[in-house]
Amino acid sequence: MSNLIVLPILFPFIVGAVLVFFAKNSRAQRIISGIGSLILVGLSIYLAVVAYQQDTVILEAGDWSAPYGIILVLDNLAALMLLITSILAAACLFFAFGTISSKREKYYFYPFYFFLIVGVNGAFLTGDIFNLFVFFEVMLLSSYVLIVNGATKYQLRESFKYVILNVFGSALFIMAVAWIYSVTGTVNMAHLSERVAEINQPGIVTAIAVMFFIVFGAKGGLFPLYFWLPKSYYGPPAAIAALFGGLLTKVGIYAIIRMFTLIFHHEPSFTHKGLIVTVAGFTMFLGVLGAVSQYDFKRILSYHIISQVGYMVMGLGIFTPLAVAGAIYYIVHHMFVKTALFLLAGATEKVTGTTQIREMGGLIKSHPVLTWSFFIAAVSLAGIPPLSGFFSKFPIILSGFQEGQWVISAVALLVGLLTLFSMMKIFGYVFWGENKLTEKQSEVSVTKLLIPIAPLVAFSVILGFAAEPIFTYSLHIAEQILEPSNYVNAVLKE
Amino acid sequence: MINKPNNMMFRVFIRLIAVVVVTFSIYLFFSGHNAPGGGFIGGLMTAIAILVMYLVFGVSTIKESLPFNYTYMMSIGLLLAAFTGIISWIAGYPYLKQFFDYFQLPLFGEVELTTALIFDLGVYLLVVGAAMTFILTIVEDDS
């Protein structure tokens, strides 16, 4: 038992509630939220160390023992996700200081930013499937506020669709929870894992597994439920789009990984190697085709989220330790790089005043640092060695070939090529080419905005050059989650 | 307003009804966590009572007589609920563990007091604040 692991939920919760009192004072809000986000980073580094030393730490909230009470479980996977979340949250927050309009600030931008983190962290930590639903709702409700914050016409239209789709998804989620409760009689994840193993996952449990996959697939932007994603991520300001693009879909992916390694892992030939791999292939390919066809900076990036999410679930679908480790490494890489790219798109927009890449050009002359940061992040996304993108795609595709999954591996390679193509399209239009900037535009300074982006780009380089220790860590996590008895024993103390 | 109706009956009765509703909501609040009731339903009932008064006496009158900032009320509620959990942390137990004991109070006799009650008070404030904020935002929107 350690009360510390409630802090990633409790601390942003308190910060968010305190920030409400300072809603009209943007200076105070900035100071409190800035310090709060940095403390959160320190806290999650500490928790990652704790998780690494002790493997699985649990907290029985309210002293109600498992499987009756709500359990918070910190294992290495959860700790890693918490760590990345806090770093991204801090980076996007500091970026928001320089870009967000004061009108948006006054309408509770910062409190809901922290409530969003409460939901995300809660979803990573909880060991109870109904509680997972609750934290998903906390996250989604805050995201509704953030996505519509500012209330432009476009935002109102697209966030309406976002809300409708997610409310529908949540309804399905609660049905799936009710369904699995009626079959197994428990909602505690460890207990579920044990009971599903006892009855050896009959057809009905597989059907429930598919239902959960649909629910989390809709939140994570998987084929065919990704249509809402590019449009709704286009509306809000860059800081929010970056946080959503880096973080929110990954919560869905985390839930899929958790469910399909801990609970529904007895029929891998159907659920993993059949369903998940097929969906992953379509997601990857159609996502990247969307990106290739677009000429808008933020839309291209949004479509790339979809195709990248495909790689992660592909790693899970192949279901060997190497592939799952690759998927985890991919999540880490993607969260940093995608957030960095969105923020760079925001910085570019600040210079040029548009997101249409055909209307831009020649930024390399006036903004070299911006250009090369983008270049590093872009080729990293496409998977050029020695950056992180290469080391995340390599194990996934390698284990795809080892397992004889020829089609999906070939698709993954092709998608990598198309990713490179569409990233170079942005680079060619926006940064190369003739200078289309006016005098005034080329003097716009983005140095302040590059400071929060720099660590994210640096992480991409570090993840590439220090691939060995980080991959060993991912492999350690993969081995831990592929052996559900670790989790079950820690929670149920048998 | 078209020909403002004489709603004297309404005004007289609502004073009585509001008192009854608020009293009942406080009863519900205290009976919570062992019997049906609690902060959520108590808070909703209080919000209903305030709302009826808004309907009858108009927004500006009630704003003067009940000058609460409902947004702050929400976040005070949140903080109260969060800090209740910290009590058990300081006492060395898992977060949110509740403590209770029996006390002899004048007038009431033996009463069970729990830390869950403070948590419930947080919920109560949150619910009143949230319900009133929703409705007042919509009411004030037509200007």
C-alpha cells in the first residue's frame, strides 16, 4: 500500500480546483499552473522509479480490499504513461502561455486543462473497469470544454460531432461493463483476469472483448471509427490540438493494450492476430492516404495520428514480447513527436497566419531553428534512423515477419514510405521554396514558443540514440504485462 | 413580460415550500451514507428550492438576497472532498478511508459523526454550485 500513487490524480485535481478561484487573473493562473505542471513532472519521475524498483504498487482506496473496493495499480506501463503525460502536459501548457488568447484563458482554460490530466492519469492508474469508465468520462468532459473553448463557428460545429460520438461511445462502454459484469460477476480487472481464465474465455466473453475493442477503438481513432478525429482536432488552438493529438487517443490505445493483455488474452488467433491486426492495417493505410491527400498543416498531422495509432495496435496484435515492446516504444515515441509536430504547426501558424501549406514557403531563411526542429521531428515520425521513429517501427515490423504476418508487415513498410512522402510535402511547401513571407511576417519571433518544443524534439533524438536502454525498459514492461499473473497477484495478494 | 399576472398565492406559498424543501434536503444530506440520501440528492433538492425562488421572485431579487458565487462554491466543494481523503492519509491509512465515532451532543443525544460527512458536504456544495451555474448561465443568456 502506498498513498503516493493517488497523487497523480489528486494533485492536478486540487490544482484545477484552486485555479477556479483565479479565473479572471491570468497572471496568477499562469504561475500556479506552470508550477503545478512542473511538480507533476517531478512526481511522475519519482513514481516511475518506484514502479521500476517494486514492479507493482497498489492502493486500496478507502481501505476497501480488492476485489470489492476500487484499486489503483501502478505498474511499469502505467508509470511510463504517467511520466510521458506529465511531460507533454507541461510542454503544451508552456506553449499555451505564449499562444492562447486571453478570452480563452478567462473561460476556465487552465482548470479544465488540469481536470483533463486528472482523467487521463486516473485512466492509467485504475484497476477497476467501472472506475476506468468514470475516469474516461472525467477526461472526456474536460476535453469537451477544451475543444469548444473559444467558441468559433468551426469549433462549435465540429465539437458537436465529437461530443455526440463520444457520448455514444460511452454508452457502449457502460453496456460492455454491464455485460461483462453479468457474465463474470466482477468489475475488478485482476479479478476479471482470473475469472476469464477460469472459464477459458468462451464465445460470449470474446464478444464482450470485441465490444470493448469497438469502444476504445472509437476513442483511440481506429478504423472505421476515426472519421471524427481530423476535423475536431483542427478547430482548437495549437496547444490543445497538440495535447489531444499526443495524449487522448493514446488513452484509448492504453486501455486496449491493458484489456487485451490482462483479461482477453486466451483467444489470440481471433482477437489479436485476426481482428486487431486487420483493423490495424486498415487504420494505418487509410490514415496515411488521408494525410497524403491533404494540404493543410494541422489536418495532415491529424491524419497521421490515425496511421500511427495503427502501428501501436499492430504491435499488440502480433502479440509477441518483442512486438508489444515495440508498441510501447512506439507510444512513447509518438506522444513526444506528434505533440512536437502539432506545436511546431502552431508556431508556424503564428508566423504565417495560415495552416494551408500551399500559401506558405521559404521559412527556412527567416526561421532556421523552427525549420530544423520540424525536420528532425518529421523524419523521426517517418522512421529514419537513428531517430526514435526507426527504433519503434523496426521491432514491430521485424516481429511481423517473424510471425509470418506478411501482409500487415508489407502495409506497415508502405505506410512508412507514404509518411515520409507527406512529411516531405510539408517540408517542401512550408520551409523550402520561394519566400512567400512578407517583411513583417519574417520578423515574427518564435523563440519563446520553441523553448517548450525543444525538449520534445530532444527526446526524439535521445530516444533514438539511447534506443538500447529504453528498448530494454520497454521489453521489461512488455514481459511484465504479457504475464498477467504479476498484476493479478499484486492486486489480489495470493 | 406580458401583463404581469398577480401571483400573490404563488409568492406566499413558495416561501413555505422553500423552507420545507430546504429542511428536507438537509435531512437527506445527514441521513446519507447509511440510509438513502447523501450529498448529491441533498444538493439537488437545495438547488431546486433556490431555483423555485428564482422563478417566483426574479433573478435580480434573489441574486441580492443570496449573493453566492456558485462557481467558487463548486471548487470549494471539490477541495473539501479532496482534503477529506487527506485526513486518512495523515492518519496513516489508505486515501479516503473513513473514520466514525459516536458523540453525545446537546439536544440531539447520541450522534454518529463521520469524516464521510465532510466528504458529503463537499459533494453537496459541488452539486448546488453546478446545478445553479448551469441554470443561471442559461437564464442570463437571453440578454
